[in-house]
Amino acid sequence: MQVQHLIEKCICYNMNKEECMETLEKHANIKPVITSTVWKELEKENREFFETYKNGHGEDEQKSVSPGQEAAAGSKSSGGGSGCDD
């Protein structure tokens, strides 16, 4: 499975970058440096989405990113939906 797809799944679960890195290392045996590199590339490709997503991970722990926003971001980078409904 592609690292990008796994990161998109982490985003569906409202994980931040660090949580995603830990989860993929533990469950998919993917080194954190790989996850971090792919995450950074996704941030470059989808800057507006990640700004909104990061704002949803503030101190109050409210998640302001809706599945529709995630799907829109996924369509920019992969040509399809985010896969949150898979």
C-alpha cells in the first residue's frame, strides 16, 4: 500500500503528523522519515487544505476539517477522493 494512501487514512482519523508517523511505524513498519517526507510533499501540493487541517488540531482538540474538505484535498493530489469512505 502506498505511503500517501496510508497518510490519507491517518488524516481521516484526524491524526496529526506525529501521530501518523508513530502509527505507520508501528502498524505498517514504515520509517518515520519516509512518512515525514511524503507528508511534507502532500503539504506542498495541498497547502490550503493542510492549513485548515492544522488549525483543527489546536489546543481545544476540536476537529474543524470536514470529510468534504478531506475529499477535496485528496482529489488535488491523487486524482480521486481521499478514501475516507473506503
